[in-house]
Amino acid sequence: MAQGSSTDAFVEFERVQKSYDGENLVVKDLNLSLPKGEFLTMLGPSGSGKTTCLMMLAGFETATHGEIRLDGKSINNIPPHKRGIGMVFQNYALFPHMTVGENLAFPLEVRKMGRSEREQKIARALDMVQMGDFKNRRPTQLSGGQQQRIALARALVFEPELVLMDEPLGALDKQLRESLQFEITELAHRLGITVVYVTHDQTEALTMSDRVAVFDDGRIQQLAPPDELYEKPQNSFVAQFIGENNTLEGVVEKIEGGFALVRLDGGEVIDALPVNVQEVGQRTRVSIRPERVESNLERLHPEAHTLPAVVQEFIYMGDTFRTRLKVAGRDDFIMKTRNAPDQPRLKPGQEIRIGWLAEDCRALDA
Amino acid sequence: MTDSAMTPPKQPMAALPGGEVTEGPMLAADGTPLKASLKRALRREKLRALLLISPLLIFILVAFVAPIADMLFRSVENQIVSETLPRTVAALEADEALPEEAPGEEVFHALYTDLVIAEEYKVHTRLGSRLNYEMTGLSSLFRGTGRDVGRFDTDIYTDQFVEAEPALEDPVNWSNWMSEEEIRDALPLTADAWDAWTTLTVEANEDDPLEEDVADFVYTALYRDLANGAAPANFPDVDVSSFETVSIRALFEDSDEDWLDPEVWQVIQTYSPAYTDGYFLNSVDMMNGPGGDAQWRPDDEQIYLKLFWRTMWMSMAITFSCILLGYPIAYLLSTLPLRSANVLMILVLLPFWTSLLVRTSAWKVLLQQQGVINDTLVWIGIVSDANRLALINNATGTIIAMTHILLPFMILPLYSVMKTIPPSYVRAAKSMGANDWTAFWRVWFPLSIPGIGAGSILAFILSIGYYITPEIVGGTEGVFISNRIAYHISSSLNWGLAAALGSILLALVLVLYWLYDRIVGIDNVKLGG
Ligand SMILES: Nc1ncnc2c1ncn2[C@@H]1O[C@H](COP(=O)(O)OP(=O)(O)OP(=O)(O)O)[C@@H](O)[C@H]1O
Ligand SMILES: [Mg+2]
């Protein structure tokens, strides 16, 4: 359909800024481009500007500055109803005065589609979300999950190439959410549509997306595939925000051979991978995932730096052990170990030494 | 109903001292069946709820239900005729002269007795005004004859009786005779008259009947009884055949010849039952014609149907213009940010805070022929000085002023309904390709209909019963049925008619409400939330 290969940017934000009140920028210099068929998730804390971005893309808010392009064409001045973007809202926004069938017919009617074609498409869309039998129900007669499916079907029935979803599963319980997550990604990939998805829920973001854009303070903090986001956070916000994370603070003492030596505020020295630090003397915050912390020092490089730690709490979690340690003056340091025969079960008060591979410990901005 | 609720409440030994339950119905801690104690707890709760609402309930009963019931009752109640002229009403039933001519002597004698008594009690004028609603002239007829009736020449009977038998002059004798059952039975008219006279003397004049002169009408009754052939034992035997007589019918004719008009008597006869449909017939421009058949009033007396119709269509026009003016405002209010919406809301509510009279009078100033609006129009040149618009003292004036007054009642429910329509609906519609108009018309508007419904009911029902504003700005062409009701309540004092008109208005509102429910559905009415 579209000219050019699929690697071409289908949706593009270029230097987009947005302010509601003329004083504070809610979106600051947003640059983002996604190819056709990608499932991109915007993830971030409340108030970070995710919805605002989505609304600018849909045309319900205008960008204060910058350009938004869809399929190569600037859409800054195109009204929402001419953009042809499907949308799923958090509260579903199903029209309560219409039946499910009429809700789905709505986008087709405004496109002046003939009756038989309409019926065909509605039936197909309803089957797609396994709601074929509910055509004559009113939205209020449906459960939350069913309403969500109908909202999805309605956003897809007119075959948009781009679909926006703003926390579509926010109001559902965990189990339903998980099954719908799967259905949505599966559908999106099958239909080859491009999806921009907004969520608060990092698990949702990690499991569903091709790429995740982590928002904070009106900026994209990192835009990366889920694994990279988790394993290689680019800054301490992302490291903190995604998954569980241990943080230690200190000053860069040496950078050599692609690795850095960090002297913690308590005086200890550790190995780290310099990510956001360039020079010696810079303050840094290092981040280590709990499952990368090692108490069996034999598995480490013989010259690796290690730290003394005091066990505060040992929690048995079935497949894993979770140990809270006091390390370098902080007692919220978590170590996660696999439940294996050779893995010792530690006792509170026990003194051990811990370490890690230098590449697992990322020295980020302070 | 086979479950344990039907088993007797006291089941011995079902609960052990420790509160352990063995078998049988579920028991509460004290051993009574659970259902029974639940019921008791609920009853207490219900009682408490009743207690909480009882002040309001009493208030509503006293201030709302009772007056309405009273109004409904008054619209058919008509006891005044049979209470004031009981003998006449009874005698009329036996009389066959109507409708061709006025009834005979019997009836006039009864009327004479009734009227003398009514005159003493000063109630004949009230009856006169009541009957005057049905036929003009009756009020003065009753008042005039009431004045004369005490001076009727019936004293010739008194004189002749006393002359023939001096014992008949003494009320003490009368009292003795009249306490004898046999005499009373033989002289029914006399007994009745005597009873009436003694009661009257005590009640109206606060005198002792035994020290007063017996009234003429008692002797007249005695004459009639004796002339009818009664001859009681233990009563003075007076031969009345040689008495000089006087025709009471002629006495009435002397007083006012209208008494011989059969139409007058027909009115009395028609309205002698205790309940009447006359007020209702009057309310729809009909009346009880001769022979009691309902018939239209003469054209020049027909006003109520026209007024009802005018009230309806003008109320609808007012409601409609309220929708027209209120909808955009409410829409704006609901889309504005809260702070500006509140400011605008104050402007909307402003009329509520000014006196109704002040507002209506302001319209008078604005809308007059020499008023601000006409002056402006003339100044701009839209209308010429000679053709100034008539904007007040007619239907236009009423519609303009009432629309202004009722607008908040339209805007508030509209606003509160619109406020609950999430903006995401319109956004969803637009994202699906609907332009502004389609999104509004297919999505927003249908969702705002409950607000229109609620506002319309409010505005319509309020305007249908409005009174002050039409009175002030309506002239003759712009007044409502309520103004007529007010007139009957405070000026003509025809409360029965006012009640009938009010009842019809109430019924109309209920019918419209029912129709509305059928067409729109009352659950489609939301005042908010
Ligand atoms: N219509 C508006 N007028 C003024 N400020 C707004 C408006 N909408 C959003 N904001 C502000 O813009 C900022 C970003 O809001 P936005 O709704 O985009 O956040 P979000 O990332 O979607 O948050 P959430 O996860 O809670 O939905 C917030 O500080 C919010 O207060
Ligand atoms: Mg949001």
C-alpha cells in the first residue's frame, strides 16, 4: 500500500513540543519514528506526557512546535476525522445509546459504505475478537473485558493502518489483562497494523511491544526493544523504572579498557561498565539487577572487586530466593538467586561477600 | 415455602448453652431463629427510617396531599344548596311543575321556612352568590327576598291562631306539645319548624325560646298541617277552614317576580344534589341545561377551553424557546474549563437571585411600545416609528418574559447531563472519521436528550401553572388558565370552579407526563449524575 519499504518511518515526531498553559512544556523536544507494522509502547509515570503525545498524533491536541508526519505527510493541519487513525480509549468510549453492531457500523457509515459490505466487515471484526454473538447487545450489557474487545473491534473495523491505544486494559483485572494483551499483539501482528500503545504497566510494555519508549518529564528517556531496555538501561531513571534494580552511588575513579572503577561513598571500590560517564571524578549512580548479584565468588573473575555484605532478611519464594542485604551503608540491596542444590540458604546476620561481572553493573548518570 | 422460615420460631434445645448449633433452623446467638431475629432487626431499621422521614412526610401530607385532596373535593362538592334549603330541595323532588313553570305552593312554603332560617343565620347571601355562578341575578334575588321574608304577611296566621286559642301564644305550651311524639307525628311541618326555630333562637340569637314570641313561620307551618287535615289529640282544636289565608307563592312574587321564572327553579333543582359536575362542565365551557343535560355554553361565555389551549401551546412555545436558547449555553458550559464555567454559571443563575417581580417589571420597561427595545429598533431603522412592535400585554410578551424566567430550569439539567458525557465519546467518533457535525449529531446529541427531557418537563410544568408573569406582561391575550384560577380564588370567590380548573390542569399534566413516558421514556430523564 505505502510507497517505500517497511523500514521507512511510518509515524514520525520531529522536535515536537507541547504546552497547555504557555508556561510549562508537557512534551519537550520529542523525536520518534516508527516503521510500519511496529508495536510501540509508551511507558512512563503518571503525568509524563504519554496521553498528550497520543492526542497530538490523533489530532485532538495541536503541537505547540515541531512536526508530526504520518506516512511521510505532515498531519499538523489535518483534522482528526481525516487522519484515519483507529483509537481505543481507556474507558472504552463505546456509545451507550447504540448497540454493539451500531457502534461498529458507525465508522463505516460515516465512510458511506454500502449495507452489505458493512455487515460483512462488522461480522468479520466481531469474529476477530470472538464476540460474534453480541452484536445486538448494548455496551452496558457487557462485561469490562467484552467491552474492551468491542472497543478494539470498533477501532479495527474500518481497517486503519495505525491504531492508538491509551491504557486500554487499565480497568481490567490481571488475568483478563494478560489474555487480552496476548490477543492484541497477536491481532496487530496478523493484520500488520502499526500500534502505538500507552501503558503504566511495565510488564505489559515488556511483553507486548517491539519497542518501548520510556517517558519521563516530557522526554523519551530511552527507546529500545524490551530486552535491551531491561538489560541495558541508558540512564538511572530507566534502570529504576524498569524492573527491580539496586543502586549504589559513588565517584568514577578510573576508566580503562572499556571498564570503570567506581569508588562508592563508603570508600569501597567496585567494577562497572561506563554507560553515562565519560571522565574520572564524575559522580555516578551504578545499577545492578538483583539476579546478576553473585555470592558465589568462584564464578567471578579472580581479580574482580567484591563487597562485604550482611544478610538482613532471607525470603524463600519457591523458584528463587530473595535476600535483602546491607551493602555499602544501604540495607535495601536485593540479591535474587535461583533455587539450586548448591545454593546456600542464608541466615539473617550472616556475613558474606558479593560481587558481579563488570558488564552487569552499569555506571549511569547521578 | 418449605424452608425453615415456616417452622415455629421457638425450637427447644436447638442451641446448646455454648451457642453451638445442632440442627434445625439456623439460630442466632440468643437461640431465636436467625430469620426471625433478622426480620426483627430489619423492622427496627425500617422503623428508624420511617422516623427519620416522618417530619417531611407529615409536612407533605399537610402541605401538599391534603390541599390537593381538598381541591379535588371542592371541585365536585355542592352541599350548600341542600344545606341551606333542605326543605325546598325535598319539596322540589315531589313537585312536578318544572320545567314548564315555577313550582306550587308547597315548595314556596318550604322555601319560605328555609329562607327565614337562612336569613337569621345570614347564609342566604352565600347561597345566592353560589347560585349566581350558574345564573346571573340569583344573588340579588336571594339578597332582596331575604330582606323581605321577615316582613311577609304570614303573621295573619299567627294572629288568627292566637285569637282562636290564646294558649297557642305561650312558648312553654309549645314546648310541652312538641315534646309529645304523637303530636309531632301528626304535625310534621310544625314540629320541623318548631325545632328549627328553637335551635335558631338559641344559636343565632342566643335567647331562651321559652321567653320569646314564637315565630310566624311556625304558625304558618301549623296552619298548613291543620289545613292538610291533621287533628292531633291533646292539642288545641282550632278550626282553620274559616281562616283568612295568604298565598306564599304570591308573597314571593310580590318580593321579586323572578321567583316565578321556571329557569330559576331549574337552577336550584339542578344544583340541589350534594355533588355536582357543574364546576367541571363550566371548566370546559359547558353547563347543565334544562333537564340536566350537559350542553355548550353560549359562544360569548366560552373562555376556558380557549384558555387551556392557549396555556398549552404557549407553554410548549416557551419550553421550545428555552431548549433553543439553553442548549448552546449548556453545551458551552459543559465544555469550558471548570473555572470559566463557574463564572458563566453565576450569570445563568443570576435571575434566580433577583425578585421575580423586579425581573418581570423590567421586561415591561424593555418591551413597551416606547420601551428600550422598540426605541432601539426604531433608531436603527428596522421598524418605523408608526409601526412599533407590540411586544407586551400579549402572548409575545408572556413568551419572552417566561422564557427568560424558566431558562435556568432548562440549563441546569441540561448542563448536569452534558457534564457527564465523557469527551472521549466525541473523540472516539472523530477518530472513526466523523466530522464535527456528525460526531455531535450522532453521538453527543442523543446522549444529551435525557437533559432535554428533564429540562422540558421542568420548564413545561412550571410554565403551565405560572401566574405572576402572565398577569403582569400578558395583557388579555397572554394570560394563562392559572390567572383565571387565581381570579376565581381571590376575586369571584368561586372556589369550586377554581378547584375544577385546577383539577383539570393537574390531570392534563399527568396525562402529558404519561404521554411523555410512552414516547420518550421517563428513565430517559436525568437531572444529573
Ligand atoms: N487538557 C490539559 N490542560 C492542561 N494540562 C494538561 C491537560 N492534559 C494534560 N495536562 C498536563 O500535562 C501533563 C501530561 O499529561 P498526560 O495526560 O499526557 O500524562 P500521561 O503520561 O498520560 O499520564 P497518565 O499516565 O496519568 O495518563 C500533566 O502534567 C497534565 O497535568
Ligand atoms: Mg494518560
